Amino acid sequence: MSNSRTGYKIRKVRELKNITQAYVADALGVKQNTYSRMETGSIKIQDEQLDKIAEILEVNKEDIEAFDETLVFKNCTQTANVIGVNHILNNNIPEDFKKVYEELLAAKDIIIAQLEAKIKLLENK
């Protein structure tokens, strides 16, 4: 797989997990602009770096390599009616993607709870 394609897939997984480039760069021990160049394909991503990035993003390296955004974003259709919003999901979504989606939702809930706790601490100061 081309380096720019790998970087693109890493970026998409990172964005889906709502993780910043700065966070990944810090965990890798590189500057943010260096990491950005890895995602754009300007700098070759070594196998060891890909392993570490996968660990930081809490996914398998194979999940990054196999990532296909068309399966994540284009297998869903939405319809809306005048009274309210009615979502219709295509049930052809692979179980692996459903699991990743559910994990992302759970991670989001944890982050929200942590941020709410920080806000309360700051409000009490």
C-alpha cells in the first residue's frame, strides 16, 4: 500500500476517534508538523511507527490497512420527514464496523464524563 494511502487511512481513523494530531505526535515522540507530514505521505511511515500509531489509536494495524471509508460512510442512508427525523440504516454493515462504531460511542461517552468532571473541578476552585 502506498505511504500516502496509509497516512490517509490513519488520518480517517484518528478523526473518527476524535484524536488530535498533536496527541498522536506527542505519543510518538515527534513534532506535530512531522506527524502531519506522515499522514499526508510526505514522510514514509516505518512499520514500527505504524505499530505504535495503531496502539495509540487503540486499533490493530490490520484495521488501519483495511480501513475503507466507503463502508463506514456510504453504507448508511438517511431520510427525514416533516414532523421529525427518521433514520434508516442499511443493515449490510459488517459486524466489525458496528463493533468499532459502538466502541467509538463508548469512548466518546467516557471523554464527555471526564470533561464534565474537569469542568466541575474548575467551577469549584
